[in-house]
Amino acid sequence: MSSKQCVTVIGLGPMGQAMVHALLGKGHPVTVWNRTPSRADALVARGAVLAESAEDALIANELVVLSLTDYEAMYAVLEPASHALAGRVLVNLSSDTPEKTRRGARWVSEHGGVHLTGGVNASPSGIGQSGSSTFYSGPREAFEAHRSTLEVLTDTDYRGADPGLAALLYQIVVGMFWTSVLGYWQAVALADANGLTATDVLPHVTELLAGMPDFLSFYSERIDAGEHGGDWERLAMGMASVEHVLYTNADAGVDTTLPAAVAALFRCGMDAGHGGDSVSSLVELMRMAKA
């Protein structure tokens, strides 16, 4: 009989499967359930137990890890078995907005369960590997009680009691990630249109990224202080730069959706009278958009 905590994992996409493999590898007994049962075949072959229903999966263990597309999927799976949430700690690693996450946490609580939000900063290949981490928020007592098991999956970064905070931080990070990746895809498309390969431009891209921590640190301090003076650079200079990028892509016959969006944002800053200010003044325009 294993001395390791028993865990239920619901949702066996690539992320869910990676989590089950990591838990099994560390000796944790794991019960699994998925709407497509065949996804559990390889996991069962390694020793996981396939529950016949979502209800049985919930009943099987106190600690339940949910790895689904979003919170609507959570309701679709768990509402028919909501009576079985009582006494369970639901670690919801599904992605969604902070507000939907808070509503989901209340729903779990109303059915007698405890909800911990998780935002996984790793791809499936990073699960169980050093250097990967997950934001968590929700009741600290529940987090601390299951922390050692959760750290089988990734390092843990507990951010407080607000169930929406882990979701917010995750969306901040993933938003930055995809925007950055799109910038790289744009660079590759432009390179290809001019006879260069992704491998050709990779050293220049990685050199740029290597300098980003210092760049971001410099601007973070100024933004927090409300300083957008044009002593270091000016938006007007940036406007010319991003237009050159836009025209270069257009001349090469490359899709200009992304560079045109960037140029449009810079133009909004110019129209608002920030031409002599730092490019960081665009943050103020972005803040105003929420009003």
C-alpha cells in the first residue's frame, strides 16, 4: 500500500496526462476520468484506476485535480455530480478569466467543496521538471495541506486567498507569452519572404530576448513612479520605427495585421499628445481603455 497521497485527475488532454504520469512516477495512487475513456488507456497500463463516471472520480479521493479547457467545461462535467463535491479539495488548473474563476470557486463552496485555483506556467513537457511553476490562490490551509503533492507537478507559487488572483497572474503571463510568440512568427514570415530561414534569424532574436530583463526592469520602475518623460526615448521616434516595420512587411507581401495593430496603438499615443513622451506613456492609454 502506497504511503503517498491518493489523487483524482479529471481531464486527460496533454496536460492532464502529463500530470498523471508525474504523479504515478512519484508513487501516488491516481484515479482518472475523461469524457473519452480511451485517453486513459496508457495511464491505466501504468497503474492508474479509471473511474466509471465523474461522480465516482470525485468520490474516490479527497484531492481532485481538474485539467479542462475552461470553467464551462467544469460545470458540464461536474454539475451532474455536484453532490459529490462535499469534502473534496478541487484544484482547478483550467484556464479562465478571474471573474469566472471566482464564480466557480463560490459554486464549489456552495456544494461543500474547497476550491484552489491554479495557473500552470508550463507546457505538458515541463510537468514534473525543475524550473516549471504554478500560481495558486484560494484557502491557504487547503494549499498547505496538499502542497507536497502539488509540487510533484511543478514548483508552487501561492499568491493569496483571492481565488481570482492565480487566474489573473496566469492570464498576464500567458498574454505576454502569446504576444511575444506572435512577434517571433511575424519576424519569421518576414525573413522567409526575403530568403532567410527561422534558423538564420534565431541568434538575433535570442540576443534581443536576452536583454529584455534589464529593459523591463528599467521601465517597470519608471511606470510605477508615473514617469514617462522623453529623456531616454520618445514616442515620436517609436512611431517612425513601427511604421518602418509595417511598410517593410507590406513591401514583402507579408500579412500586416500584427504590425498594423502596433502602429495603430502608437498613432493613438501620438494623437493624444504624447509624441515627446516615452513610449511607456502608451501604458496610460491602455489603462484608459477600461473606462
